[in-house]
Amino acid sequence: MTLLSVQNLRAYYQTQAYGISRTVRAVDGISFDLLPNEVYGVAGESSCGKTTLIKVISGNAKPPLKVLEGSVNYTFGERTVDMLRISQSELRRNVRWKQISYVMQGSMSVLNPVRKVIKTFQDIVDTHEHIKNKNEFLERTRTHINRLGLPAEVLNAYPHQLSGGMRQRVAIALATVFQPALIIADEPTTALDVVVQRGVLQMIRDIQAMSSNTVLLVTHDMAVHANVADRVMIMYAGRIAEEAPTESIFNAPLHPYTQHLINSLPVIGEKSTKASLKGSPPNLADPPSGCRFHPRCPFVMDECRTVVPDLVSVKERHRVACHLVKEDSL
Ligand code: SF4
């Protein structure tokens, strides 16, 4: 049983200016499933296609981003939703906020600076459910806020009266007010200090445990994945490099890029300098042939320059795209 099934998804940015066409292959043949009741992490450096992937699976792909191929299907209880064919009105009425909510980068700014927090809750709830009984709405909102460990007083505050961490937690509370089946959190802890970061991550974990929903957590910060995710997908240049349960990703990474990410993590007491990866992320308007990681890979072989490695299963729920790793090899 899956909550989301993504098959062979290709989503490119296609632009035309001064007679020059440009295609950026941001998501290039990605397949993965999300299971109910899991925290699924997506990691990778900037411009690897993480945010584009989120845009497509949340129904927010707008030109110049175009989906060229593939499928994105959700199962919400008895109902299935084809995200690439659903109408905008249906998406607005029955899917956004109610089934899928989105905590975006810098979501603190979703709060209206000139309205009290309770008014923002009111705007959102009224748009989707038409509040008939104001007292009932207030009671429900207070219960939700308390359940997430936030003081009821935040509802009567203006955003500028709250700390950055508290604003982020309020934004998460807002995104979960309808108890959606899927919460997509895009870099939810960026720009927060480590102590506040910990509180926000704990809140995400608590919500997931209380409501048994699925969280898709996108961040370049591997330490965050280590703390929160059940499974992790490593993206590189628009493709999946590796996907595995978090323990396998951190204890036995198989793809050279994943190994680099794990080896770069600081270790308490270690004083030696970490080796950096040569080169820079590829230009997705003109990506390298074969394995896209080959110009930077310390183990590159001849076939890596011409043949795209398949994403193969090496054991249950562990998939790797590298010519060094063979199917069911473990
Ligand atoms: Fe490195 Fe080749 Fe594996 Fe790509 S396929 S990660 S270049 S060894």
C-alpha cells in the first residue's frame, strides 16, 4: 500500500529567449514511492532538482516547468488522485491543505504581518471549510495548537511579536490544521539556530507520531535526516543516486556520492580536514553523459562516461545507481 507512487518522472524547464531555446533537465527519470506513516527524506546539494520534484508532486508545476513524461498518483483512503491530470479547482477544493500541505522554505513569511495569528488560521480554515460556528473554530484551533505544544497566547500575537523559531512552529501548525495525509517540508530548519532547529524537528516528529501521516522532508542537511527520517533518497543532478532506510544510508552507503556526503559529516574530536569533492555540480542544461557524477567521482571507469547506470535494488528497499554496484549484490 502506497500513499504516493511516482513513476519515471521527467520535468524540465523549457525557455526561449532571443531565438535561443534552453532546456534544464531538473528531474530526469525519477521513480519512488511514499508509504503511509513514514518520514521520507530527500537530500542532495543545491540545484539537484529537490525543489522541482516537490513542485510537481504537490501540483505546483507552472511554466516554464513542464512535465514531459511519467506519472504521479496518490491514494487517499478509497480515493486516487492523478496529480498530473487533476483540475486546479479540484486541487484547491479537495487536495491542497486537506490532503497535502506544504511547509515551504522561509515559511515564517506565510504569516500576514498585519494580522494576528488567529486571523491567518481563520482565513485558511474559512477558505476550505467555511466557518459556520466561530466558537467551534476557536476551540478547535486552540486544541490543535495545544496538542502541538504551543501556548494558546500565540494565537493573539502578531508575527513580529514571535521569535523566528516560534513563527516557524506556528507555520507548521497552520499547515497541519486539517491533519493532511502528507506534509511536504522544504528546508524547514534553514536559517534557524541549532537549539531552535531541534525543537522544530521534534515538533515534526511529534505531529507524524500523533497523526500517523507521512512527512516528505527535503533538506541538504544530512544531520537532519539522521535525526528524523525513516528512509532517505539521495538526489544528484536530477536523478536518484541512492535510496535506502536511514540506517543503511548512514552505516553502509554504497554510492560514491552518498559516501562523500556521509564522510563529510563532522565527528566530535576529529581534527583532520575533510577532503572536498572535486569540481562543481553539473549544469543541468548540458549534463554530463553516462553517469552524471562521473566528472567528480573518485572511482570513475570508462563505462561511467557513456552508459547511464540503472537504479538497481541491492536489497529490500535499498536502490543504487552506480556501475560498481550490481543488482541483489548484498
Ligand atoms: Fe562513479 Fe561510475 Fe558509480 Fe558513477 S557509475 S558513481 S562514475 S563509479
